[in-house]
Amino acid sequence: MVQLTRIYTRGGDKGKTSLGSGKRVSKASLHMAAVGDVDEANSVIGIARLYAADEVDSLLFHIQNDLFDVGADLCLPIIEDTKEALRLSSSQVTYLEEQLDFYNKTLAPLTSFVLPGGSPLSATLHQARTVVRRAERSVCALHESEKINEILIHYVNRLSDLLFVLARYDNHLKSGDILWVPGANR
């Protein structure tokens, strides 16, 4: 378990931070961009939980914990892998897929693109989805420059899909999807 006795260290005052291995990298590095985007996604999911009922809140809490696993995996480059390294597993992706199937089966097929909004939970889940998509781009950029656990890419891709489905699900329970009407304001 992590134990933090002091929050500030002054170690980052010159624009560098440490990966899990202790290696110092720029705070503007691809590693830190990916970690930061995942952290931001986790924060927005935390806000969404304020509006979620028990079942969805529990799912979002599960996801928040997994996102810390994602960050831990990103913080320890594959070249420095050890048996103790926390790596995301395919079972975590499978879990998201199972949740996607469960919630999506109650929804009508889409006839148009969905506009973000509706209930407070749905609107916040759409915001979380867009932040997760940014995190996915950051993880992919890191993957293009060095070896990472490819399951990370699968996970963030499925997560954005699940957040979309959960946003639709909440609107389904309340007022329904808000559909895009092409050219409506011409």
C-alpha cells in the first residue's frame, strides 16, 4: 500500500517528475501526458458519481479503481518490467465489455448521433467520455514512441464506449436520447 507522509517534495520544481522506477522525465513527456489525461478522466468520473444511483455508482467506483491501475501501468515502462509491476489485465477489459453488453441491451438502436446532455449524470458521463478519448490519444501517442502494455489501449477504448452507453442508459431512464438533427438550424 502507498503511504504518503508529505505531499510536496520540491522534486518537480524544475519541470521533471519521477516514473514508478524512479527515472526522471519531463512533466511535458508523453508518459506524463497519458498519466495526466487518465487522472483527469478519473476526476470527471468522480463528479459523475455524484449523480449516479447505486448500481451505476458502484460500476463507476470500480472503474475509478481500475484507472489507478492504468496510471500505475503507465508509470512503469515495459523495459523496466519486474514481476511486481502492476499491469492492466485482459480481464479488466472483459469486465468493461460485459458491462457494455448488459447496459446496451436495454437501449434502442441509434437512428442518429447523440448530442451530449440530458440528465446531469448523462451530461457528465459524456464529458468523461471525451476526456477518456483524449487519454486514449495520449496512450496511443506513447505507444507509438515506446513499448507499453497494449491492453491499456483496449481498456481506454472500451471505457469510452461504456461511458457513452451509460449516458444513453441514464437518459433512457429519464427523458430519452437527444438526437442530432443534421442541418436543423440552416
